[in-house]
Amino acid sequence: MVINFWMPGDVLGLDAIATEHHVCDAIALEDSLVCPIPYHPLQTLARDFPILQQRLNRLMSREIIREHERVLMICNSSADQRLASFLQGLSVRFVSRGYSSHRFILRMSREDIASYLGLRLETICRSVARLRALRIVTLHGRLVEILDMQALIALGLGSPGGHSIAPVPA
């Protein structure tokens, strides 16, 4: 089961703070540079530098909020809403790192996306086809181009003003 997609600058491994054991594995989808930071020396530094402690607290809080939002999305959203929300979230994360918000490469497979969103691969493929048919996004292999960001956001939020997704003929 895929529980997250980490990007450059993200901190992973916070799950080991409570038990000193990681509850999952991390798999790099591309060449990556990882900087391990032992928790106990970091904790000592945080005691000496309150601003560091504040940043760590915010980091952990953001992760809790993001996971909470993901659980709510899986429980309360349609497949199309989940995919739209996922793509919009990636867009926000890419732009915060100085990349394009409308054009990016998915490093993960559609199977991984399906697992992350609590869906089957076939459902992801149908949702992609619907977003394409509505000209909200285009996908060429793993290259995503968001054509209508407002429609993507509205769909991800389940807004009544968003596009009504009708089944794409087989």
C-alpha cells in the first residue's frame, strides 16, 4: 500500500519518533539524495534552538493534517474527485519548489497512484479518460499538463460549480 509520495525537500521517517522503529519502507522512484538526520541529536539541538523546535512541530502538524485530509478524501470523495485533488495537490507541491504548476512528470506509476487513492487501476484509467474528455488535463505517458486549473480545483473540492463528470463511452 502506498501511503505517500515524497518530493525533494520533504522530511520522511517521522513515524519512528514514537517507537524508534519505522512502520513502513521508502522506495525511491528516481535517483535521489537522502540526508539521514538522527533524531536524538536533532532533539538536543531543538532544545537549544526554540525556532528549530517550532519548525519541527509545524512540520509534524502539516503531516498530520495532510494525512487527515487524505483519509477524509478517500472516505468522502468519488474517484474523479480523488484524482483531481491528487493532481492539484501535486501542482501546489511542484510550484512551491519552483517548478511549473501546469506541466510536470509523474514519477509514480498509475498503479501506485491507485493504491495511494484507495482505488483500482481500472478506475484511475477511467477517471483519467474523463478528465481528458473534459479537457481539464492531458496525459502523455507520465507527462501531465493541466489545461483548466480552476475546473480541476472545483472538481477536487466537489464544488457544484465544477464539471459534472459523465461516463466516457467505452
